[in-house]
Amino acid sequence: MGKFLTDAQVEGFERDGFVSGLKILDTAEVARLNALTEAFEAERPADIAWAFDIKANLLFDWVYDLGRHPRLLDAVEDLLGPDILMTNATFRIKNPGSHVDYGWHQDSARIEVTPAFVIVYVALSKATPENGCLKVIPGTHDRVRPFSLTEGSGQKKRLVARVVDVDPDQAVNLILEPGEVAIFHGNAVHGSAANTADYRRVAILYDYTPAAARQNVGMGSGQVVRGTDPHGHWGHEPVPEPGLTDANVLARRRILSTYHENVLMGPRLPGETVTFPDRPY
Ligand SMILES: O=C(O)CCC(=O)C(=O)O
């Protein structure tokens, strides 16, 4: 028995590359997080696309705080050990009728991290096959598979890897209630379909890496959220101040410029100018 996960859940993660249905947040916590999300969407509709994207944990103090939730970190620690960096948080929201889908991919395809990182899907709404829940293909976390590069519907202007040869019949739907969490391995082949339901799918996805890990290309960065980082393999990111302040936006810009090679943005291609979503100042 770990701090949060049972031995069977840890074994399941090692065998299948994911563990799902972990109850982390109570009803009041889910309601507060949805209220914060919806308030931002109502007040700043023009800023949603860039602010709810890569490293939102550097922009919103409450996204950072959620990523440090003690029960969530206990579950992550059971899989990664005691020294942990949070290297990313992105909102993944599909409104009713949204055509956004995520083709089959491995987050570590373009930049490998060893030992591997994990991704935590925090469900702020229920996740069902109808509203485009996450789907994972069990046992695919053993290696990076051949992929092609494309522009994804949910990640405009970013080249994303799509696995070339997938058997979708093997996929498992990660059906979740609000407040539940799924954790999957950075190599696990996963994807999700459009939302054909009449209710939203709201999630925040977090990446966590063991401090001892290294990228095979460039150097990533993160916030030390548990233990310490004595290794020096990662740049260290600041904690955001309350509110979407200029200081937070500029801090994220500085981090993404300094550590531009990360698993979401991938390696810099020859001649490529580093670009990332941002507010024009
Ligand atoms: O939110 C989803 O359904 C999948 C998102 C995803 O795989 C990604 O952002 O890489």
C-alpha cells in the first residue's frame, strides 16, 4: 500500500500504463474550480485560447494549487517517488457540439523523458464516451511508436505526433465522475473523440516528472511540488501570484523562451522560431 494507491493500482499502472477512477476532489472543491473556470471564460473570452493552454499553472494560482493537492500528489508519489516536478497544466474543455478531438498519440513521442513522466487527468465534469472522454490503449507505454507530425484540432499552430499504427478496438474509455482523476504514463497511446453530448467535458491535465529524470532533447522546466530537486536536470519555475497578472504572463513567456524544448512544444526544428500562445503586450 502506498500513500494513496493500493498495491493492485500500482501493479495495474505498471501493466496497463494507467490507473483511473481515483476520487481526489469533493463536490465543493469541484464546484469552486468550475466557478473559477467559468468566471474566466465569461470575463475574458478572447484570452481563453492562450491562457488555458500550456503551463497554465504559471498563470493561475488556483491551477497551481490544484496541482499540489495533497491526495493527488500522494497518488503521483506512489508512482514516481518522493522528488517531483510539475512541468505542465493545460485545460482541455469540450463544449457540447465541440469537434475538438485528439488523435492517437504518445505525449513523449517527440521528446522522451527517462524515467518517464505521468499525466494526470483531473475531471471537473463527468467524462463519458458521449462527451469525448479520454481513451487509452493498455500496454502501449513500453516504448515510443512510429508517428507522423500534424497540426491537431485542439492544439492549433503546434505540431503534434500521431501514432501511425493503432488498433482502436483495444482502447479503454476512462469514464470519470467530477472530482475523479486518471493517471497515465507519458508513453501510453491515448486520444479522445468530439463531444456529441449536450453537456460539457471539463478537465485540467497536469504533467509530473521525477526530479531525477532527463529529457533526451533540450532541457525542460517545472515547479518542485514535492520533495527536493538535487539533480539539476530541470529549470525551476516560479509560483504564480493571484490573478492573471502581467507578472505571471511574463514569467510564463520567460520560461517558455528559456526552456522551449518540452514535451508539448517538442524539439526546435531547423530554422524554426519559437512561438507559444501569449497575450500581445
Ligand atoms: O483531453 C483529452 O482528451 C486529451 C488531451 C491530450 O491528449 C493532449 O492534450 O495531449
